[in-house]
Amino acid sequence: MVPRADVSKLLTFPASTWFQAPPGKYKAWVEGNWTISPFPVVLGFSDTPFRKRGRSLGIIVVPAGKVALDPEAQAPEKGYLSLLHTESHNRGTAPKFELSRRVTGQDLHEGTLMPAGAVLAGLYDEDRREYRTLQEVLIESGKLSRITPEPPAPGTSTLIAVLERPNFILSHEDHDLVITATLPGEEPTTPDLVVPASRRVYAVWYELEALQARVDVHSPSVFLEPQDVQLRPGHVEDIRATLQPLPSLDLSLDLAPPLRESSLTVAVTTYPGREVLERVELPPTAAHHRFDRLPRSPVEVVLEVDPWQFRERVDLSDGKNQLVEFRPRPHTLRGTVYRGSEGHEATISFRSGHPDRRLVVDSDTQGEYEAFLFPDSFYRAVMIQLKDHSGPPFVDLVMQPLDQIDTLDFHLPGATYKVRVIDETTGVGIPDATVYASNRFLDGGKEGPERRVSQSTTTDEEGIAELQPLRPGTVELTARAEQYLPSSPVREAIPDAEDEQELELTLQPEGKTARLRLLLPSGLPASGARLLALSDLNQKQPLWEGQADHQGELEVPHSVDTALLLVRHPTAGFLLKSWTGGSDEIEWSLPSRASPLKIQVLDPAGDPVALAMVKLKIAEHWLAGSTLAWLTESRGGANQRGIWQATSIPAGPIEILAWRREATLSALAGVLDPQAVALEYPWPSTVEVIAAE
């Protein structure tokens, strides 16, 4: 037995006889004739004498051998031989039980019993506080093995890391624990020897040819601050540190009754980035939940209770456990929906920024409604569907936080507007045509700012579409239908009246066409490819648009001859090509698609430029605005963090120009083009671009 308080002492007692050791805790094991217990136990003795009862133990023993220093080897005056058994005695499914010995005095040369197998032996000098040597030795059962201490090879160092576990473990697989050492200018390397014991993890690197190293631990359950160590050629360096469990997050839910009607979903995401780390579904009655082993970084906790969503941000960078409490309380909002001067039955949909999250309530027959809203949820728009109205819902933008008001009435204009879409040559109504309407008006009367609300709807079998109520001001109308060219915009004044109005749009048939066949880079048909025809790249209203069938084919009207065709497909790069028509059948191949492009727009000081504008040059064409957004399935500019991401770009050289919004006129005029950044493919995962000035 070795006292835990002083491991330099050794007490021995014969088995099968009663004994009582001095008070304290001991690490104890059993030795026999060339046998030894493969792992120690902890025994505790009090200062109270045994009376009627004691304690007996049955302990497994395994074959053993002895290990000793070579007779000619000189041990340090003040030091010991440290022995660590490195093999498992539990069929390889558990960590190595930490049978380690500190050998001193005459036992250094006479021999110390250890389980047969591989042993790590280190000669430790307490005056120098370092290992003189560290090496592996194989012990045979029933034999004495001699060790000749061997220092590291000339010009090299040996490194041993002894890492304390946060908890004693009896059964655990360490495949999730990766320890690496990184030397200057080299890739991280794994240890030459790893001993995952129950209380500690040992890692050894031999023959390191450098003057410094950094030890890192990668694990989904524990973490360790990077350990830097200076290496001295010819020496054994050791690092001793304690592994820490990754932080946990405790969730406390105190939810009002409206939130207890359906199941709860809680997700922990990275922040920023919002990559989901863990998501769980909880019953409506849940009050607590715990997320273990979260990364040491800022995270966001998202509570979803359809249709509401609540968020809390927590910084776990310091590795400490945190508590997140959700205590949302509803705010009652009441009001009336009016159509003209009369209350009107309707369905009111309060929409948040997420397209699938909305709160829907029905009014009574007089238009009166009551809604329970939550301050933590942000509502961007309100959509109102009148009960007897077949057109799209009426949209009203929210201009103030709804939790700050108690009453909100909605006043919808009383006039009814219908749009008839007819064939220009026959005068017959066109069914299934899409009608787009953009209503411009002054918010709050003549003194308010100008606002615009857009809507779209589809014509019935007679070619008639009903619009949502239009506010007094103007409306701009366009229509599209298959086998027709898009209509020219029609602008009409909208008076402040409550009568019924019918507007008319005419569409011109496409006329003579040519068949275009589109192929993917693989040679397969480009099924579902989308096309736009523009007279130039700055045109916002396309001359024509179409979509390829399952054979990658479609009819292109001769009316768009000499126009520029823009082609987009989800699995290929986009294509820009002039359309000359002429032939009855034409075949185009789409280029290969490059990897997604991510641009970080920075100012000269290295700070992100929020909402920066971007344009891209490819094959002598500069693309910007809505054209760039359509071709690359992106935004027209960077987000609040100065990031712009795009896809569907052809693999090949491009140029990128970014600028602040106030420089838009100069950028679009080409004044800033010399500051564009040229990129060759393949490009980096993130490209940093300085905003042009």
C-alpha cells in the first residue's frame, strides 16, 4: 500500500491476515509469487480501532515479472524509477487501469513486480525535476527484466504529456480523444504511445527535432487549453495538465398557457453562423433540459413553439456551465378589420421574418379580433384575407413593435379591382395568366412617406383576376402567360372610392419560334433550366422568360432575336449568349459549375462593410443588381456582416468589385473597375475584397 498523502512510502502486509494501517487513504494492490493485481484499489482507514467487523477483499491477479535497473546504471541521488503498465487487462474495451509504481532504494536494482507486458519506464531526478530517460520495456512472466537507461538520441527530445481526467472512468472508449503535438512549420502529429488510463491519459512523442512544441487535445467531451513547451535536445520534457469537461447549458422553461398547447423544439446553434449543434423536441409540460458537451464559443439557444420563436445568446468561451431561462409572457392585441367604413370578417396572419412562422387568428363577423403576441417575436407584416374575397390577401406592413400597443385596427380600401388579361389578336381572355401589381401610395395621408406594396395573382378561366384592395395612389400592372410575350407595364391612378373597377392588359402571342435544346456538362438534358431574354444586362423587365422541359428543350420566340439569353440550372454554371434564332433547332451546352463563392467585403482597416454592393465580370460581361442575383441565386449585395455568397458561377476566371452603397453611381459607370479583384479557379473558401473607393 502507498499512502495517497506521500507516495514515496510503501507499506506491506501479508494476505489472509487481519491488519489495520495508520489513518488515511491508500492506493493498494496484491502481489504474489510472480503474480500481481492488474489495477490498484483505494482503501481508507480511520483512527477508530476495529471491534467486531473488518473488511475482506477478493482481488484478481495476473502473471507478473520483475523490472530493475541494470547493475551498472547509475540512479539519481534523489529520485525514483517510475513504471506504468501500458496494456489493458479488460479485453481492450476499457482504458488501462493505472498500475504505476515509484521504485526507490535497493528495489531499483533488485527488481519490482509489474504485470507481464509492456511497461513505460522513466528515471526521474527530483533535484532537476525532470525525467532523465523515458523508454518502453517488455516484461516477461516469471522473469527479471533489466533496464539500461537510454537518453534521447543526439539532437532530439522526448516529450511526455500527463493529462488528468476530470472524472475517474471505469469503462470508456477513447476513440473520441485525439492528442497532437505541433512543431513549428509542421503538421500536427499524434503520439508514438498513448496510454488512456482511468485517472489520466499519457502521451509520449520520441525523437522530436525542434526547440518548441504545442500540445492540443481534440475531443467532443473534454477540452484543454493549448500547452506550449520548450524542447531541449537530449532531454525528456513533461507536461502535466488537467482535462476539463466541455461546458453544459441548463435550460429553464416557464411558459405561459398559449405556449403549452403543442410540443416544444429547442436548438443550440453556433453564433454567428447559426449552424445547428443539437436539436431536441420536448413535451409541452417540459420545464428543464440540459445540453452537455457544447463547444467553448458563443452559442444561440432557439426555442420554437409554433408559430413563435424565441432566442437567447450565451457565451461559453470560458468553459463554464451556463443557465438559460425562457420566461415569455403574451401581449394581448385587439382591433377591428374594416373594408371601407364597415367592419368585415377576415383572417389575420401576423408574419415574422421566417416564411413558415406566422400567427393566424380569425375575426368575428364584425371584423373584431384578439391575438396573443410575444414581445420576443418580431412581426414584419400582417396579411389580411377577407372572407368573401377571392384575390390575394391584403398586406399591411408593421411600422412599430406590436407589444407597445393594445389596439390595432386595419382599414382596407372599399374599392374592388379586377384585371382582365386578353389575347391581343383574338380579344379572348387568357386563363392561368399571372398578374403582378405594384401599389404606390402615401402612408398616413398626403404628408406621409411613399410606400409600395406588391402582389401577384392568377386569372380564372375567363382571364379575370381579382386584386387585393388597392390604396389610393397609383398601381403598375404587368402580366405573363405561357406562349405569350410579357405585357408592357400599365400604370393607373387609384382614386379614393369604394366602387368596382376593371382594368385590362393585353398579351401578344409569341409567334414563330425556334427550338432550343440545352445540355448539361455531362451531356444529359438540362431539365428545368430557367431562361430570361434581355435587350441589355441593365434591363430590369425581361423581354421573355421560359423554362426547359424534361428533355431540356423549349421554344424561343423570334421576337427576341438579337437579345441576350441568360440561362440558369441548379447543377451547372450559368450561361450568357446572344440569341440569333434563324435555325429551327439550336443546341447549347452549359458550362461546368464552380464551387460556391464567398466574398468578405472589408474596409482598408480590415472591418466588414455592411450591405456593400457587388458586381462580377465574366467573359467581358459585368453583372450587377437583379441580373447578378438571378444568375448566381444570391442577393444583390453583401449582408450586415459584409458577406456575399453566390452559386452557379461557371468554373473559370472572374473579376469581383465591391463598393459602399454611396459609390453606386461611380461603380455602375465603370469608374471603379480598375480596383476589381481577379480570381482564378479554384478560388479560396473565402475571398477578402477591399471595398473600392
